[in-house]
Amino acid sequence: MLIRRPSDIPSSEITPEAVYRNRREFMRGALGLAALGLSGTGLAEPAHVTDESVKGPAWLECKIRSANTENTKSSDILTPYQHVTGYNNFYEFGYDKTDPAKYADALRPHPWQVEIAGAVAKPGVYNLEDLLKGLDLQERVYRLRCVEAWSMVIPWIGISLADLLKRFEPTGAAKYVAFTTLVRPEEMPAQKKRLGTIEWPYREGLRLDEAMHPLTLMAVGLYGKILPNQNGAPLRLVVPWKYGFKSIKSIVKIELTEHQPYTSWSAIAAKEYGFYANVNPQVDHPRWSQAQERRLPSGLLKPNIIPTQLFNGYADQVAQLYSGMDLRKFY
Ligand SMILES: Nc1nc2c(c(=O)[nH]1)N[C@H]1C(S)=C(S)[C@@H](COP(=O)(O)O)O[C@H]1N2
Ligand SMILES: [Mo]
């Protein structure tokens, strides 16, 4: 079906009514009603497949349908599908929030290969299917907080990065993990422009213990569907306690390194974007406060401004990774 632009949708339709309860409610409420444009009740079965434009190979469709939903719980209201897939940052397709949804159709995410390199016993170039073979997909509802002070709540489907990395047996020299996005200017129009801020490819990195943390996810889907191209198909990182720019999209290379890797945003402006980039309301961006955020959907009448939480609300789980570190210095 046709996905309409958020601005074309009456606010009565995009008001998220469904606080997550169980998968059935979730699919029916958040996906079904929003995507079908229905309001009220009356759908007997979960409307599972609604965005016909998102297609993938049968093996991946099948894997996504069998994702484990045991850890799918959240008291947050899910951000409607239209916003998750219509308001994006993916600079390879342009700098406007609506550019990725407009232009990412050109990306061909299948077949896809990922190079595993560096300090591992089993380096190589792997087909996506082989990379995921034997690993169970899980559904996880996470908050995503962009450094620009907007946020969403997204039901991802993916594998834990730890499970993936263990397959390649990191050696004692591995201290960091470096990730690289695809470079394919024919499909990613902004990569053709010489005048830009990012030196392609987009690159990101994590400390090994951050990468191995159980919250760290490699996503292949969202809202029970294959990942739309604009969200980083076919494979993207999701680190929910860090600013969104750490969650690198359309990954073609994962390298285990001994030293802290090059990261795109800190290369552009080291004073504004650090390597750690942990969400922290007490450490402001030099040009704006990080104390609050705009939770999407947000409009003039309903800005939906909420306080930002330390580590994006995941402090219980991740604060110990940074014990003894000065979070103002290591921003
Ligand atoms: N390759 C690549 N990955 C990227 C980006 C990008 O421009 N290129 N933008 C980042 C930023 S700034 C954010 S906030 C998130 C947005 O993810 P979403 O569009 O799926 O919400 O993707 C991150 N990953
Ligand atoms: Mo971002």
C-alpha cells in the first residue's frame, strides 16, 4: 500500500493509541490501525503485513516472522510506523528528514555481504544469510534519541551483536569494534556530492564491552517487517543508550580493532560529537541543551516535549560500563 507523508495524515490517525500490551494488540493497534487508516476497534486478526513496498528474500521474511517476542515489553507508546519510516537521518540520501523515504528505494539491499575483519579468528566476507544462520531473531522495543533532541520508540527485530561477534571469535587484541556503511553513489545520491560534511563511507565504532552488551542489537526489521531501506536495510546497529548517530545503517564491514576507530561525526566536529555519545541530559551539546527532547509525533499544538533521561533511561543496565569515567570529558 501507499505510505502517505506524515503531513498528509490527519492527527486523529497518527495519535498513537496503542500502548504496548502484547504482540497481538501491538500488531493490531500500532500497525493495523495506523497503516490501514482505521480508527476504533473491530479488527479480528492482527494486520501483519501492511507495507507492501518493503519486500525481501523469502528466507529473511520467514526468519522475521519467527522472531522471539518474549522480550518485547515497554511502557512507552510506540511511534507510529509512518514517522519511524518517514522522518529519518540517512545522509547518504540527502540532508532533509524526508529525503531518505523519498530516495532510498534506489538502494539494493539484496544480495548483501558483510566483511568481518581485524582481530578475529575467523575473518571473511559473509553473505547476510550465512551471517544470520543459526541466530534467533528477537523483537525489542527501544527508545531512539537523536542528538538533535527528538526521539522515537521503535519495535526493532534483530540479533544481539554479542551473539554475532562471538561467531567470529574475537582475539585478545580486540578492544573496539568499527562499523562501515555501504558506498554506492549510483544508489546513494548524496555520495556523489563533493560538497558535504561527511567523508564517505559513514563510519562508527563502539568499545568492545559496549558492543557485547546485551542491549546492543543488529536490526534487520522493524514493526514485524523487513527493515525499510531508509532505516538502514538490510543490517543496522541499534545502541539505545547512545545518541542516534552511533546506530550506523546499511553495514558492509565490521572490524575488531585494538585502537579507538575513526568515527564520522567526531571527525567532522570533535567538540560537538564525541566517541561515546551516551545520552546525557546534564551534558549539553555546545549549540543546544540536551535536557529535553521532542517525542515524535510532535506538532505545533502538541509538541510532546519530555525530559531526557540519563543513558536514555537504560542507566540500570549500562551505567556500570562507565564507572569511574568523567562523562563530561568522555561525551
Ligand atoms: N550510514 C548512516 N547511518 C546513520 C545515519 C546516516 O546519516 N548514515 N544517521 C544516524 C542518525 S543521526 C540517526 S538519528 C539515526 C536515525 O535512524 P532512523 O532514521 O532509523 O530513525 O541513524 C543514524 N545512522
Ligand atoms: Mo541523529
